[in-house]
Amino acid sequence: MKGKAMLAAFAAAMTMLAPAAYAGGDAGPASGSAWRNPSNSVHIRLTPCGADRMCGTVIWASDKAKADARRGGTDQLIGANLFHEFRRVAPDEYKGRVFVPDINRTFSGQMKVQGDSLIGKGCVLAGLICKQQVWKRIS
């Protein structure tokens, strides 16, 4: 991928980015809660998956988000595990992997929990292109 195409792919990744964490039996403030992306087109629920990790599963998506996922090769967006391998790296800070069904790619991600907000950030090209996004808690 080059230039604009890489930037567009990364922007799509950040549209889906949501963080998660689990450490030593303490899932932290994000565990079990549902979150919505800024455009309110995807909702996920964060749950433990493994001894020290959290995963994020799509529990609701708009018709447009479902269609975009199908075009990218993901037939069933609801139930898809978009976030995996998220682990706590510092108080209220987490790192993991995000699957973006729109482009059928997985990216590294990090996030920070601040009250009812998840501030997600991801970078590509060794940190040359980065994007940040704020998700909101819905339950």
C-alpha cells in the first residue's frame, strides 16, 4: 500500500479501534462494559479471554457497518471478535491487536481509560502515521 491508500486503510482501522484489558484477575474499568465508536455505528462488549487478556466482540452494528464489513470479506460482523490480545501495560493503559473487517487487516493498538471514555490510538509505518479516537461507554 502506498501513501493515500495506507492512510485510508489506517483511518478505517481506527474507526473500528476499541481497547480492552485484563491483568491478574483484575479486568479493570473496561471489563464487561459496552462501548460505541464515535459515529455510533459499532458497539462492542469487552470480556476476558485467556488468563490475562481481554477481547472485544461486536454486539451491534449499523446496516452500513455490516455492509462495509461484507465488502471487506467479513460475512458476519455481529459476533466478530475485533479486539484481542489486549493486556494492561500501566494503570488504565492497554495494548493489543485490532481486526478491521472492512479491510481484512489486523493492527497494533493502544488505549487509555479516562472515566467513561476510551482514548484509542494506533500507528502504522513505524509510528509515522497515527490516529486517535475516543469511544464512549454505553453500559
